[in-house]
Amino acid sequence: MNIELNFNEKVASMRIEGILNSENAHILQEKLSEVMKSDAIMLELDLFDCRNISSTGIGKILLFYKDFISRGGEIEVVRSSNSVYELFTMLKLNQLFTVNLG
């Protein structure tokens, strides 16, 4: 798995490639902590090259979401793979934040 994180003013952009699972979820946690410490009020997630996310990864995203929106932040999945889109839809995460396919 590889994660790229960039900041442009108040927008954080994160691109996740590969499979996000319990073995590498700590890397996601580190990147999400960087976003929390920044002035960003928007996190754009690019999950187009992310083939799968385990329950551990989903948990990290949900905990971040809870803290981030409490300070006025917003999350959007700007692109997702078919498998991640179906997972987020099945878990109804698309009711918490926008999830775009491809």
C-alpha cells in the first residue's frame, strides 16, 4: 500500500493505492493525524487505485471523520474503485460523505 498526502491551502488530498488492511492501517492513521494537525477543512480521498479496505481501515476513516467534522471539516471520496464504492455503499458511508465512482 502507498499513500500520498498533499495540501493546497485548506484542502488535503490523499491518494491510497493497493490494499488497506490491519497490517498497514497505522500508516493511514499517521497521514490522517497530519491532516488533523493542519489547517485543512476538506479532505479529498482518491481511492481509485485502492483495491480493498479492511474493517480496520474503515474504522480509522470513521474515527477521523467523527473528529474532523466536529471541527467543521468535510470529507469527499473524489474517485473510488468499483470494489471500494460497493463497500462504502453497502456500509452506507455514502450517507455520511460523498462517494464518487471512478
